[in-house]
Amino acid sequence: MAVVLIIDDSPTELHLFQNMLEKAGFDTLVADSGEEGLRQARTALPDCILMDIVMPGMNGFQATRRLTRDPKTASIPIIMITNKDQETDKIWGMRQGAVEYLVKPIADKELVAKIKTVMAD
């Protein structure tokens, strides 16, 4: 089954997304910081990454930019997830290499559909 790496500094959000995706049949990995997410992405090479934007230290924009510029991880689709529904954040995220942008809370079916879509592209 496909592996999704969830990068979010909120333990609650990590647990929520992990449960949601595992119920849909995905294997999951979790990271609570941008730095840890980079390490796991480079080691595990997941099929998709869910990336929170607002995190202490390395934020989601910075982590996304690094992942998309690294030849080892550049082909992994990244879906940015955030609490902010701001067009400027969406544009900036797409410029950093994200392929999709979703606003929390996200319905189970919507998230699963987006993941399947970006992995098929």
C-alpha cells in the first residue's frame, strides 16, 4: 500500500490524519517538525507528503522547497495543509513545489481523494 508522510507540529493533527489515512488503507509515517520530515522523506521515500505550513524552526514552505530541489525527493508530491485559507499562502506554497493546498479541517473523503489524485499524476 502507498505510504504517506505526515509532517505537522500538532500531536492532535498528526493523530487525526494518521487515523484517517490508515482507515483508508494507507501506511503512514509521522514527523513533528520540518527537519524531521526532511530526514524521513529522504530515508523512506514516501509516495506522498502532507505538509503543515506553520511550524517552529523550519516551516512548511522551507521544507517543501528543500524537498522539491533535492533530486532524491523531488518527485514526491507534496500537499500543503493549513488552518489559513489565504490565497497568498496557496500561491507561495505552489511556487515552492506543492502540488495541492488544503485547508483544515479536511473531510476524510476529500483528503483521500486528493492523495490518490496527486499520486496518479
